[in-house]
Amino acid sequence: MAFEVHKMGKLRDQLEERASEWVLYEIQQTYGVESTEELTKEQIDEIQEFRDSDGWIEDYVQMVLTTIIDGWMDENG
């Protein structure tokens, strides 16, 4: 029997969930909000600027930030 790693999709889901919690906590602490719906356009622009910066950003964090930005833009034009 060859070596295999099982349930990698489950691992991916857990990592995405943890990254979402981590990023949301940072947003809540930085901007004093309970949810991303409370963010202003200026705050979203600041988050987007961070996401698009040349610095290293973990892929899961970048994915979560993109989801937050896109969701906010869909709701607020």
C-alpha cells in the first residue's frame, strides 16, 4: 500500500475557517466593528491596499481579504 494523505479537503476547509476567524478578529480590533458590514469605504480601501501591497501575505489571508472586499463592494456598490 502506498502512502496517502486522506481528507485534504477537510483540512483545507479548516484552514480557510481559521484564516477567516483570524482576519475578522484583526478587522474588529483595528476598526472597532463587530462585522465587516460596518466598515466604511475608506476602511475597505485600506484593507485592499494592504492586500495589494508588495509585502508577503499568506495565501489564505489574501483569499479571505478578497472575499471580504468583494462582499462589501457587492453590498455597497
